[in-house]
Amino acid sequence: MKKLIVAATLAALFSTGAALAETKKVGVTPGPHAQIVEKVKEVAAKKGLELDVVEFSDYVVPNQALSDGDIDINSFQHQPYLDNQVKERKLDLVSVAKSVNFPMAGYSKKIKALSELKDGASVAIPNDPSNGARALLLLADQKLITLKDGIGVKASVADITENPKKLNILELDAAQLPRSLDDVDLAAITTNYALAAGLNPKTDGIFQESTKAPYVGVIAVRAKDKDADWVKTFVESYHSPEVSAFIEEKFKGAITPTW
């Protein structure tokens, strides 16, 4: 009888340990998002949540992978991009928390100030609808173009109503934008890809996005998982003092926590 009790106790202990050491796959893009989630992984492990960090080289695949069940959660995008993906691809995904702020900035290897930008200059922007709109709003803030009234985060190149310098707007894959700087006069690049290429929006950007822009990063999951305990543990780990301190030390203000 005693042997049975001991065996049952050990089985219960192993069962509890397995439950605590739950493993979930997190989708990220290379660079800062991946680096931050690696730190989150350390904090989450102390709370019994094991994380497997999966890197994707573009913006489209992480949401499809999440929808398909290949990963369990992702952290790489802002709310307007997620909203667009949900609508266009009919994905049942939701955001569960804010992550960090990655300001988009304008970079160039050919000019040092906007006053040097010549008529007919080539300007590269991301080719996905959400970040393309973000780049156009950034250019509009700099008075380089004028957009259709009220178009906001849905802006496209077709919504440009005034282009006084007759800029040649080139839509390229977001990950390729840093490399395009050898060929274009100006490029609007998101901070995750800029930092990966050795560019800092605060020190290398000719201009950058306002902190009031609606492009704060979010953490997304499948809608059915939004209230799961492991999701709460992930968010708590992400929003921990340890992760906040890591971001501030690692990125020197180029990326900022939003909690």
C-alpha cells in the first residue's frame, strides 16, 4: 500500500512539473523583436512557461503560421498591420497586449537633410498595405506629399493628391529597404529592420515618426487562446521590469517599452 501511495505521489509531482513547464512557440522577425523575446524567454522560464523562439524573415508568414497553429503567439507587428491581415486573410487573431514602440524613420546615404532632396528623387517605402500607409503618413508629416483627407492608416500611393517634388515612390519588401539605400535617395524604414542593418532612428534618421502615431507594437494570439493562463504568463513576462531594463539598456531609446 505504501508503495502505491509513493508511486501516486511521484506521478502527481511529475505531472505538475510537466504542466508548469509548458512550451509555446513564439513567432518574431529577426533583430530587436527576436532579441526582446529571448529576454522574455528567460523571465517566462522562471514562471514555468518555456518558449521556443521562431524567426520569420518577412511580415506575412508569422500571422499565417499563427492562424495555422504552427506557432502559438507572435510579437512583431503593430495594430493597424494586424487589423489589415485579419481583414484581408480572414484570420481569427487578436491582440492581447502592447509590446514596444518602433518609430519609423527616413534614412538616406545621399542626403543629410530634407532640404537637399531634389525634384524627381526616388523614395522607397514598404510594400505591405499597413506599413506602406505608415510611410506615406510619415512623408506627409514632412510636407513631402499630401494625402486624401481622412484616409489615415488606409492610405496608399493612389491617395497622394499632391506631390510637389514629383517624387518617385517605390514600394519594396520591408526587409529589403536598408539595402535599397545604395540605390534610392530616401527610404522609410521600420526600426526593427533599421537596427538589424546598423541604423538607429535617433542618430541616423533624417526624420522620424511622432510618438502619437498609431503604430505601437502588439502581441497577438488566436482568438480562442486570448484568455489562456499561459498567455497571461507571457504578457506578465514581457511586461516585467527585467525586460523593460533590457530594452532601455540594449536599444538606448531607439525602441521604448509601452507599459
